[in-house]
Amino acid sequence: MNPTVKMVKEYTEALIIALLLALFIRSFVVQAFKIPSESMLQTLQVGDHLLVNKFIYGIKIPILNRTIIPVSDPKFQDVIVFEFPVNPSVDFIKRVIGLPGDTIELRGGELFRNGEKVDEPYLSGLPPKGGGRLSGEQMEFGPVTVPPDHYFVMGDNRNNSNDSRYWGFVSRRAIVGKAWRIYWSWNKVADADGRDYHTEWSGPVRWGRLLGLVE
């Protein structure tokens, strides 16, 4: 065989294998995810880049989202990535607050699960955006019972989070995986009004956040 043809063949085979391996890893093992909003402050910052463990909740058939090899189910207070129920083309990240069969209620802004107050050290404690008063959904909610094969999720920035209080439960099939580690983190610069973020990255790397475990 011509040496040039042989070299091209070898490089092509190596490239195909590398692409297949990358596709396999992304489909079944880990996937990258970027934090675009403040809903998970202070646990996750805008500009954090995460690795999401997809294997931990089972191996799924891509596109169909059907689990073919179950591994485990999401646990209470896991931070998960899932397809937004209102628009499945968009991925959301929130914390699991209610498992199937749980009864969830907010009283005076405090979370109760199955009638017992939940200790939530991860809450941001930040005021609502705009400095206004908390809405009824933010202070008082439920009680609601989580249906089978569904989960109730909320953001750690409880006063500024679009979550299950507003659009309902997350189906088990819609869950992509569990947030695992932060592999990169930049500061992102906000506009003067503090609401919108520039599309270009600027500011220092948050070195202290790199390789941090998401809990």
C-alpha cells in the first residue's frame, strides 16, 4: 500500500475511533454544562462550568430517554440537570427537594418535607431581584404531594429561582444526570443594571472553585 494512503487511512481510523469514544462518553458517562443564571447561588456561580455524571442515574437510550440499565435514583438534595418541562430543548439545574411520594410545603419561607422542617445550609439568603418583597409562592406554598416517577426541585437562590413552585414536577425520564464537579469558572460581567450579562468572558479565573465537588 502507498505510504501516504496508509497514513491517511490510519489517521482517519484514529479520528473515527476518537469521535465515537467522545460520543459514547457524552451520551452515557459525563456531559459538560455551563451555569447561565443566578438561581443556584451561592452553591453555583454564573460562569461555573460543570461535569454532569450521567451514568449515576442509569444508562439511557439517547433521544428516547428510556433507561435500559438502571443504576440509582436521584436522592433528596441532589443537584441535578434536567430537561426543562416547559421547553425540553433547554437544560435546567436545580436541587431535588421532593422525592416521589413526598409532601412538600413552604411556611413562612421555610421548607417542610413530610411535615418536618428541613435544614438547608446551602440557601443563598439573597433578597429577591429588584429589592422588592417576596411573593406568595416564595414564602407560602403547598402542601403538594410528588407523584410517582417525578421530583420536586428548587434553586438554592430560593428568592430568584424559576422552579417547581411555578411549573410543576420533573419527570424521571427528563433527568440528564447529577452535577458532579466544577472543571472551570470565570467571572462574568453584568450590565450596569445588574440584570443582563455580556456575551464575552472577562475578569479573572476563579481558581479556588476549580475541581470543586457540587454538593
